[in-house]
Amino acid sequence: MLKGGGTDDQCVKLAWGLRQLGNDACVIGPPDREFSKVAQQLHVPLRATPPEGLMKLRYIVAAARFIRRDQSQIVHGHHGRDIWPTILAARFSGVKPKIVLTRHLAKSPGSWFSKRFMLGQCDAVIAVSEFVANVLKQGASEPDSPEAERRVRPPVMGDHRKIHVIHGGIDTARFFPSESPALRKEWGLDPSHFAFAVAGGYDLPRGKGQREFLMAAARIHQQVPNARFIILGRGSMRDILLSEILRLGLQGKASLAPYCQDMPAAMNAMDCLVHPQIGTESFGLVVCEALACGKPVIASALDGIPEAFATTGYGALVAPEDVPALAVSMQEWANRPRALTNERALMNLRVAEKVSLLIVSKQTEQLYERLLRTPALLP
């Protein structure tokens, strides 16, 4: 799609990483989208496709031509809506490339057809966390959850040996410890303030736990007078969140920051990332980004988030939607001394060893090589 968001970011960054390793990788997609420009900035070749057309047929035909022209050995689809265009374009190309799909969501594909036939039509599926792999293999069920998407997550049918875990990756050369005095000033912070921040979209009906964050802030702001509470992102809940700030008596202490495109600066401007996710979360790259900057993270112990948190374990995991526990943890971390410069640098190295873009690209390259060496199903 290349419109934006984590899946498009991972697609383009993986192509960049594979090229850094000496592979001839390109991206196939529309030329006028946000991440088309990112691909150009990273010098990743873009094979420009026309408008999709009825049932995406124009896109599929164009992609098949590029695959045939380039004699591609691997065709890799990333977005959920790319599953069948990827498979059909590879089949129609006539060059018989290996087909790889990545599952970036903490649930199985939505359609009955994909759940039943996807595995049989590809050579490998990459799950971005062990949790996602388990959902694909075994499913997950929480019938009493207030979140509709958590109630039933059925498994996919087929040979589960095709499912492989490769975590998402971040650019640890960009997300590294530094100082962001200009952004702190823009947020109305002075050096004595301890800034908690939530980063992510806040669309209806419930966002990513921003209301729970504000409720926890209301519990501690008097006991921790130097604490400030920042909500980064954009979405349809803006007016609701502003009303909540007034209702909870957080004027002057909680605020919605303007949309920020420089996320490394944002991570370094905050003192603690709070990630109180309440929906589903496949892995939690924002957690890795904060940890790579040497910042503590207080996050929901939900889906794949503990796997991201485990890259350093700096901070705390709390039960989802447990506002009292979230407040207790926030108060505790506000009273702790900040990590020293050398400690933050070591955390960056630990994150880089596990989920840097080059590490993830290398793991993907190794899977590609195994697929190309093995005509039969990988064990």
C-alpha cells in the first residue's frame, strides 16, 4: 500500500536492509504514496504500479510483469490485503518464484478463504513474534474480552511448518540515546519535569489505551508534582481526550502534543514510554524504539509486547486495563534516578543485537536462501 504505518515501514526498511547485504531487492507498489518517497530516499528501487483496478487486477498484472522482467527468485508480500495479489502475481509471472508472506497482525487473516488456503499457496509465512506464530498455529480465544478483535482468533489451516518467527526490526542507528532539549521545550517541559508519554494513534472507539493512561495520571499527579503526561499521535479521539484532561483535573500537566515525525527525537525527549495497549499487538516496535534510546517502558503484558520488552527488560509490564497497577508503576519509575549515559548506550547495543534492521534483514535473507536451496517444504 505504501500509505504509511508500521507494515509499510517494515516492508521498505527490509528491502533497504537486504540491499545493504548485497541482494538485488526492490519494492513493487504505487509511486505517489508516503512510503514511495521513503523508498526513494533510501535508494530502494520502486517498480511503480498503476491504480489497482477491479479486484486489483491491474496491480496484479503489472506486478507479474515486473517479476517476470526481473526474474525474481523471491516475491514477498507484507500487508494483509497483499496476500492474494502477491500469490497471483507470482503465479502469473511464469518464473516460479518462492512466495513469502509476513503476518504483522496478532490475529489470523480475516477471510475464510485465506485461513483455509493461504499456507498451501506460499512457501513460507513470517510471523513477527512467537505470539503471532502461536495464533496462526493454534488460534486464541477470549470470549469475554471487551475488545471484539480479541474474542476469537482462529488458526490457519495447512502445514504449520511453513510458519517462521522473525521479529520486526528498528533502525538502531537512528533510535539511540541523545538529548532533545528543543522538543522538550516545545512540549512545555523544563529539566525538573519527568515526562511520561504514550506514542500511537488514538482512533475510536478506544485508541491504544490513552484514556487509561490519563486515568493513571490522575491517580499520581499530586503525589508526583513534577510529572507531566504527553500523548503523541493523531486520531479521531482528540476531542474526547481533551475532555478527559479537563474532567480529571490534569490541566497544565497533561497535553496532546502536535503530530511528530521525528520519533527518535520524541523518544529522547520523554523520560518514560507508557504503552498501555488494550487491543491487539503483534510485537510492539515502539517499545523497542524507546528501549534503544535507553528509556524505561511501562507496557501492557499483552500479546507480543513481552517479547519486545524482553530486548532489555528496562521498565515494567502490567496487566492490560489495570489502571491502579499502571499508576503504581508510573509513580515508582518517576521516583527512580534516570539511567546514566553509559547505561543507555549499553541498552542500545542490546536492542541492536536482537532487532536491528540489519539483524532482521539477515535472518530474512537466511530464510530466503534456505527456501531457494530446498525444493521441498522446509522442516
